[in-house]
Amino acid sequence: MSTSLLTIGQRRAAASSRWADYAELTKPKIALLVLVTLFVASVVSSWGQPDPWLTVHALLGTALVAASGSAWNQWLERKSDAKMARTEQRPLPAGRLTGSQVVLFGTATILLGLLYLAWFTGIVTSLLAALTWVLYVGVYTPLKSRTSWNTAVGAVAGALPTLIGWTAVGGSIDQRAWALFVIVYLWQFPHFMAIAWIYRHQYAAAGQKMLPVVEPSGHWAGVQAVAAASVLVPVSLMPAFYGQVESLAYLLPAALLGVGQLACALFFCKQRSDRSARRLLQASLVYLPALLFLMILIPWM
């Protein structure tokens, strides 16, 4: 094989690796959850018949905003990320991308995303996306090294995509929208308390003041998980009473999902072990996607 062919192959491999680094910069798993939540909100808002093009535009614009938020989050946390095993191989602490590259990417995607949303879905949707970005990048991320209340703020940013999707298809923010917002908001507490407990030692080494770091016994992390999971059970039933879904077909599976997650939260609160935290984390990862799937599936049955 000639030297020129080797060089071409090496360049292609380097380009592929660089694209993979930028993809990792967007935190694709988190972005996917954001987009799924947005899609469900657009479906529920329009009573199961969203405008397909408005929905696509909302997904594309929000994907850009979410990518920017993740990039700026990693730029701001590049030093603490380097101190944790779970994040030390991210593009910035591993040295595969430079700070200027990440800043340029984060700036370009937020500007493009907000302009795209304003043009195709309206100014209200764009402003909600901007608020989500500000809360996540400008408030939640700095608070992680200052106070354990960071989760309460971050959960607002995590729930706002419901309102982005809701308004993108022309829906007015009503009690149905707020019900969905509250469901996603509360879900984040058992989910993140489990994560914070599992990685509490790494968070402590990085100077991140997650609740199990500030209160090492884990008692209050367990209490927060149980409190949120408890309130979620009745709140998750509200869509049936607002006419969003068929009542009988939705109520029983939604209640079973909520009780199952609550049982895992109670076990974590009592045991406070890595095993119980992982069980709660797994329950939360089943709960929200399953509940959202119910919301969009049952009206069409």
C-alpha cells in the first residue's frame, strides 16, 4: 500500500474520530430523552394530531440548543470532569478537543438553534428554549460546586422541553401542560438522587456538592427520592382527568409504574447502598419512557 493511501486512510480515521468527539460533546443520551419528552408534549398538546412539520422543526431546533447546553456544560466543568473516572475520557479533559473548539461549537449551535426555533415555530418556543439553556448552563452548572440545591434548579431545565414541545405546535400553556411539566420535574429527583449516591465519592473528589456529598449518610437523598416518587403517583394520573388520555386504559398502568418506582425509592431510603441506588436508577429509566409511551399510545387504541 502506498504512502499516499496510508495518509488518506489516516486522515479519514482522524476525521471520523473528530466527529465522534463532537457527537459525545452533545451528550446524546440526555439529548434523546429531551427530544422524546418534547415529542410527547407536542402529541399530547394537539390531542394526538400534531403538525408534523412543526414537530420536526421543534425537534431540530431543540436538538441544536441541547447540543450547545451540553457543550458549554462540559467546558465549564472541564476541570472537575478530569477528576472523575466517569467523565475523565470526555473530549475536553482527555484533550481530544480544545476549549476554543468547544466554545465555538457551543456558541454556533445556540445561536442557530434559537434562530431556527424563532423562525419556524415562533418566538415563545424560542424564548422557552433560551430559558432552558440559561438555567442549565448559567445557573445549574455553577451551582453544582456551590450547593446541593442544584438539583432543584436543574430539574426545571430538564422539564422545560415539555413546554417547548407544547407551544411549538401552537398549544397554549394550560393545566394539561403544567401536569406534564410537573411529572417530568418530579421524576428527576429519584433519578438523580440514585446517580448522585452511586458516584458520590467521585463527585466529592471533584468538588461537586451533590446531596450525598453534603450529607454523606444519604438520609436526605433517600427522603427526597421517596417524596418525589410519592407525589408522582397521583400527579401522573392527572392526564386521565384532564381528558388527555382514555381514563381506564391509562390509570392502572400509570399507577402501577408509579408504585413500582416508589417501592424502589423506599428501598433506597432504607438501605442506602449502591445496590438499592442502582435498582432505583433502573426503575426511573423504565418509569418515564413507559409513562410517556402510554400517553401517546392509548388515545390511538
